[in-house]
Amino acid sequence: MRAIRITTFALALAVTAFAAAGCNPKASASGKPASTSVVVHTAPGGGSDVFTRQVIKLMQQTKLISGNWPVNNQSAGASIGAMSYLNGKSGSSTTIAAITPTWLVTPMTLHTTTVKFDTFQPIAEILVEPYMMIVPANSPFKTANDFVTAAKAQPDHYVQAGGSLTAVDSLDGKALQANTGAKWKYLTFSDVGSRITALLRGDAQVMIASPVDVASELKSGKFRAIAVVGAQAIPSYPAVPTLKAEGIDLGDSLPAEFRGFVGPPNMPASALAYYQGLFAKLVKTPQWASFVAANGDISQYADGADFKALLTDQEKSLSTLVSQLNLGQS
């Protein structure tokens, strides 16, 4: 009987200690978590999935982390599933999420969601991805104006392949249609590979994509870039004109495809500081500079108050765009 009482007392102490730790895996005194998993809102092969795995690989190569960071694909509801999952990890030091503007836009189009983006803890923005209009090599469209003119002459005849309806490529396409009076269909896929296949076999005639998504197809000559969607040319593709240079000015309402990371609600300050320091080191490495240059991206680091301010500005801009495009709520 005495042995049983001692065992019960020891068990009670263990349970108390676990509860005091917040029922989450511990971080060290320095804020470094015992392990880290990264939530993404796309399926395997989707843009955020591929990007996150590349970032993890770079951190391993630069010895900023040891071991692996598992990627947790929560692809339901065009970011709502990922947001709900992260929301359920309140107080955790070991779960972060990779975000894009989709995390801001999707809740604006759904009145049924109770997840609020502003409860998450901004860790860092690390990158901005420019976008280009892409067509197959044998396409008759040599310029963006060629495609727009054809789409105006035959409404809903042509198809754009893309991601979710609230992703940046979808919003860019909708803004382009609203600005020019052209009209085409949108074919959604959860992974980039399926979008590429749709374009190659003629199920779609155009994509709006980041350079990294179609780099191999551009290099091999299977695809051609006919325009940069935005006001600034892409240094890696100097021969590709901007839409503005072609006389199609979409103004400043287009969202920037930022990529960054957030933590769950109530993430401990020490863990938040650890992750911010980690990404700050990553963007200063030669490996990161090579990665950005090779993909035609723009390195842009912001953490803490700066990243929060950026997200606030993006949310306002995207809210205006959603309203202008009549996306409404469902």
C-alpha cells in the first residue's frame, strides 16, 4: 500500500509540472524550442509547401537549425483550415505557420469563419515574389494585350490556371479583367504541377505565376513570359515588359505576394524572439542571396512592429480590392 501511495504522489507531481508548462512542448531558457513544425495552407506541391521546404533546407544547409522541421499541410478552405489549426495551438512555442496574402483575403470572403488573423503573432516577412503572365511556347499571344484583346472578343472562352480563388494570381487576374473589360475563366488547382500540366496540354491558355513556379519550363522553352504583373520590372527577366509598359495600369491596388511566418496566439516572447532572430540570420547568408537571385524574387525582411504594420496595410489594401472586385462573402 505504501508503494502505491508513493507512486500516486509522484504521478501527481508529474501532472502538475506538465500543466505548469502549459501542456506544450518546452522551449529552452534561450527561447529555442525543443522541436518545430511549420503549418502551410497548401497541399504537398503547392506554392507555400514548396517554398517552406526550400526555406527549411536552406536553414539546414547554413546550420541555423539541426534536424528537420516537419511541414504540416492543412489545406482545407484556402487557409481557413491552417488558420484554425494554428489558432488551436495557442501558447505553443513549437508551431509556426508560413503565410501569404491568402491568409488575409480568405476570411474577408467568408462570413461563417470565426478565426481572426490579428490574433496571430507576426514573426517575420522574408520575401516578396513578383508575378508574370505565362503562356505556352506555341501560344499565339505574344503580349498581354494580345491575350486581353482575344478575351474581350470571346468572353469566357479562354482559361487561366491558378491556385485558390483568394490567392494572389486569382486576384491579379480578376483585377486585370475588371480594368480591361475582358473576361475569362479560372481553373483552380491545389499544386503548381497541375497548373503547369493544364497549360501544357491546352486546358488553360495562361497562368499568372511567380518566376520560381515555372523556372524550369521557362528555361527549357516550354513556356514564355509575356508580361510582369506590376509596375516594376524583374531584374532576372529584363526583356519581359510590365503591364504598365503595355498601357495596362492596374494602379497600386494589386497585392504583393509576400511570404512570411507567424506564430499562434500567445506565443511566448522568448520563442518569438528566437524565430525572428533565426530568419534575420537566414536572409543575410550567401545561400539565401543565391536562392533569391535564382528565383527572380526580392529579399525583404521585416519583423516585430514592422511586419505587423505591413500586414495591417496589406489587409486594408486587400479589403479595398475585394470590395472593388465584388468578391463578397459566402
